[in-house]
Amino acid sequence: MILVTGGTGRVGRHVVAGLLERGVPVRVLTRDPQRARDLLGDGVEVVKGDLSEPATLAPAVAGAERVYLVTPGAPDQVEQERNVVEAARRGGVSHVVKQSVIGASKESASALVRWHAEAESVVEASGLSFTLVRPALFMQLAAELVGADGAIYSSVGEARLGFVDTRDVAAVAVAALTSRWHEGKTHTLTGPEALTWHEAAAYLSSTDRPVRYVPVTEEAAREGLASFMPEWRVEPTLEFNRAIAGGLMDAVTGAVEAVTGKPPRSFAEFAREQVAAP
């Protein structure tokens, strides 16, 4: 049995699907069991729980051999992941695969990056076997950032990003959850090339819907972010953008192919799917 946290998220839902395809029993921890069942189907065991409430985690880890750990970036992220790791240790789990972020470092000027690095340390110090999965920015997120006016607004300037498809991240995660070869390893995941937002926007464009990238100042970005996200998240997002502008995401690695045996999807491939989608 493998426990998946974040099983209804961008990556988690593909992790669940990949494990089921291999015939591996899957349990999903969620605060909304009905939504999880509707999204993931009847082949998945669903357990209600909250990462911030340790008492709810024991039933989730009971009988699980491995755990896929992913939490949203938030000030309580390290505490939440510590709760899961402690429950896993007590429950006899043997291995944790943690989804982190490319360039995770406690020295980062970005709180979002530091939180992941601190959570990695919790996993590493637990005594459990572990694998760290560090993806670059998701291609799917890039598509979500296209506004109603066909524009992507960002304060990262002309930085390059090695966008990675969430399905490729999930494929690596599934491999790490089903093979002991990945124990103790860190996989930094990117697509096959690093693109500017101008280049990404061009790929996402179609005759019917042109997409453009509009670089903005940090002050303009702050105002825009504040219009749709919680106040606490605005400054960490701006910090993250500064890190990207400084080169956080410009790497290109061969980890996806090394782990899965298949080359990572290119942004062009992903964009063609997006453009063709109804």
C-alpha cells in the first residue's frame, strides 16, 4: 500500500493513476473525500485527514509501506510535513518520496524555496529511507497563468525556465515509489529546454487565441497578485519571482529520461495539446 498526499493536485492525481496502472494499491489522504472519489474513481482508498492535525494521520499511514509527500507552499508547510513524517515513522512506513522544488536551499532569499529545503531536512533526519524530487516550474501552471486578455504578466523579466510537465514529474515519482534504486537519491526535474516567458507564450498561441508575455515591475506584480491570492502569499511569490529572475529555474537536466527511460515532454508538445483541447 502506498499513501499519496496531495492526491487530487496537479502531480498527485497522475501519481495515483501511474500507481494504479502498475497494480499497486493506493490510499489518498484528503480533507474532502467525496471530491477525491469523484476525481480519482473507485479504485482508490480514500482516508479523511488533515496534515495540520496529527491525530488524523495515524489511520492514513496504517499498513502503508511508502508515502508520497507533497504540500502546498505555506508558512506551516514544514510543520505539516513533519507531522506526516512522524506519523509515517511511528506507523512503520519504510520510504518517503518528497516533492520539493528545484534549487531547494535553506540559504535561498525565497521563503517558498527555504520551506521546501527545511522540509527536506525533516525527511532526511527521520531515519526513514527517502527520495527527493525537485521539479522546475510546471508547464500546466504556465498555461493557467494566461489571463482572459491572452497575456501572461510576470516580474521575472527575461529569465529562462526549464518548464517540466506534471506528468513527467509523476512518472519519476511512481518510479521512486516502486523501486529501491531511488533510495537516498535526489532527482532534479526539468523539460528538455529552458525558455523565456516570451517563448512559452509563443508556443501557447494559436490563430484563434494569441498569447503574449508582458514583463511588469515588481510593484505592478504585487498589485496584480493581491487581486487574486491571499495576502500572506503575495510577498513570498514576489521573492520566488526574484529567485527565478536570478536563475533559479534556468537549469536543464536529463533526470526524467534517466529515471523513466523516456525523454521529457517539450513545451511545444504540451502547448499543442493545450491548443487542440476543446
